[in-house]
Amino acid sequence: MVTLLTFAAVLTAALVTQAKPTHGGNDPSYRHTIKAKGIEASFIEYGATLTNLWVDDKNGIPRDVILGWDDTTQYNLQSDIPGFLAAVVGRYANRIANGTFTIDGTEYHTPLNENNITTLHGGDMGFDRLNWALIDTGKNNVSFKLTSPDGDEGFPGTTDIIVKYSVNDNQEWHIDYEGTTDKDTIMMLSQHGYWNLDAFTTSETVEDHVLQIASDKFFKTDGSLIFTGEFSNVEGTALDFRSAKSIGQDLQEATECGFDCIGYDNCWIFSEPNPDEYQATVYAPSTGIQLAIKTDQVALQFYSCHGLDGTLPIKKKKHHKHHGHHDRRCNDDDNDKQEYVQKYGCLVLETENYVDGINNLEWGEEHTGILRKDDKYTRHAEYHFSVRRDD
Ligand SMILES: *[C@@H]1O[C@H](CO)[C@@H](O)[C@H](O)[C@H]1NC(C)=O
Ligand SMILES: *[C@@H]1O[C@H](CO)[C@@H](O)[C@H](O)[C@H]1NC(C)=O
Ligand SMILES: *[C@@H]1O[C@H](CO)[C@@H](O)[C@H](O)[C@H]1NC(C)=O
């Protein structure tokens, strides 16, 4: 009897141990970390958000190159500072003109959460503000699932979304999206990371980052960033990144970014996307850290963070491996003065489909973003990090 009781107690203890939140339990702000050679990334269930991405700079010092909060509960509490911070955006990324679209004769309305005239990134409570569920994790991968019910933010159909993040020994971060629906709907998913490849070690802005975008066309927009349906050639404009140039070079001439602003908030398209080539490459001469992006999505939005205004704190934990090296803002000391991300302090590169394709049927069915009942949405993007030593 005593033996049995003891056994039961041990068994209960074992079960309790197992039920402990080894993978964060139900805590949507618990960091799930995945690793491979030269790369380490952490994610939380809230927004399926990337909270940290560590890669080595040209001196072998690990740098966290993604903006975010040290305290991961702040992603939810401060979800406007700025919005969409390194989260998955959906159900329909970027903008829907007038928050209105039609599928097979039925009109749908989505929230006008930008300037009261457009739907931006899925509405008031887009996928970036929802708690995803952890469904799988391994040493180098983690997968999150979200069910968005019929009528969620005005979109038709109950949809199941899975995003799988993985890293590999080639210093690549891969994103695989999958989506299904029980009713015809529209779907366009993207990842909204705000990058600073200098990791704020030498500069407050990304103006010295060198960017290349392999595209000769971008979407014309009006003041509300609504796409006019026209394509423009980059030739002779500030938007010509076919040859690598610093973001600062023509920044003052970049004014197609909404009402009364200077900066880039534009969408380039890839006429003949080549799955073996990178669509965009950006690096910081200071750290040598380079990011090259490859995707099967046919467009790329580049935003130069002109909306950042000194309210998002710069993470204090700039390196987690003690190496005795000290440089500007590279410090784990909590007593250090808090610094904040300034205007142009980051860049966002969103891989996506043609923006507002659902309201521009002339671009063709493949660009509407319509996902039919029983079809499967699959998209892929990869972010390849490396170090350049030529500067
Ligand atoms: C915008 O949508 C509303 C319905 O929400 C409609 O009444 C109005 O005509 C639309 N405006 C334009 C310019 O399409
Ligand atoms: C948005 O537009 C509606 C309808 O025109 C109006 O009633 C409402 O006050 C506006 N909201 C804001 C925040 O401007
Ligand atoms: C994730 O990694 C583990 C190994 O750590 C592997 O067994 C599993 O198949 C991977 N899952 C996916 C979805 O790739």
C-alpha cells in the first residue's frame, strides 16, 4: 500500500512536471527560441511575432538586428508603438481601398483602420494582434496556428493559418505560410519585421544602409497610399534601387509615402520572379551584416520608418554572450540610459502579392488574393544573413 501510494505520488509529480509550461504553456508572450549555426531567433505566440534575431557582425560579435521589446508582454500592451511590430500581418496584408471588396457579386466591408479610408493589414484586430497557438517546435523550427472565424474583421470564411519559422546552418530564416478556408475569401500574408542591421551601434538611422531591389516597376499611389492601378517605371526616380545605393542617397526626393511625408513606403513588383535569385539585398557597412531576401511572392513593400518618432525603446539587451567588448549602446546594464528609435531608425521589407489586387481585377485572378474554398494558400519567404567585409 505504502509502495503504491509512493508510486502514485511519483507518477503525479511526473505528470505535474510534464504539464509545466516547458514551451510557454498558455503564455502568449513566452519566447520560443530556435537556433542554427550563426543564427538564433525567438518568437512569441502573440502575433506569431519575431522578438529577437541574432547574427554575428564582421567582428564576430552577435547582434540583435530586429526591433522589439525586451519585455515581451509589451507587444500586446503597446501594440501601436509602432504597429505590426515583427508580426504576421493578415488576413489581407497592406491596403484594401475603402475597406470594400467583392467576391462573386457579394460585397464585404472591413474596418477603415488607416486614416478612416483604408483597411491596413487586416483591420483593427489583424493577425498581428491575436494569440496564435504553438503547434510544433524543434531545435531549428517553430510553428504557430491561428483560426480566424467567418466574419472576422469582415472577411468571409473560417480560415486556418499555419506559419512555420525555421533557421538553418546557412544563416537563413525561412517563413512558410499555409492557409485554408471553408468559404471563398481573400488572403495575403506577410511578415512585418522592422530591421536595423547596424543594431544601433553607430547610427540612429538606416540612411547609410545600402539597399538593392531587383525591380523596375512600382505601384503608383495617391495620398492615402491607395494604389491607383497604374504601374510606374523606377527610371529617373528616387525609387530606382536596381543598382545598390544607400537609403539616404535619394531619401529627400522620396515623397510618395502618404500625406505630407518624406520617405519610402512603396511597393515594387517582380515581373518575372526568379526563385533562384534574391529580390532584395540590404547591408549595413558598419557591422557588415547583410540581409538578402528571396520569395515566391511577387511584390515587396519597403517602408523607411519615417513614422517612428522616438517612442519605441531600443532594446537594452544588445548582446547576450559576454565578450568583454564595449561600444555604443552595446550593453546589458539596466541602469544605462534608455534610448529610443528615431525617424528613419529602421526599415521594413514585406514580401507580398499585388496590393489591393481584389479591387484591381484587370491585374488578373492570380493577383486578387482570392482563396477558394478547399484550395490551399502556400507562400514562402527566406531571409539570408551574411557578412560583407569590403567596407
Ligand atoms: C466606400 O464604401 C462605402 C460603403 O462602405 C460606399 O458607400 C462608398 O460608395 C465607397 N466609396 C468609394 C469611393 O468607393
Ligand atoms: C470616420 O468616418 C465616419 C463616416 O464618415 C465618421 O462618422 C467618423 O467620425 C470618422 N472617424 C474618424 C476617426 O475620423
Ligand atoms: C522541427 O525540428 C525537429 C527536430 O528538432 C524535427 O523532428 C521536426 O520534423 C521539425 N518540424 C518541422 C515542421 O519541420
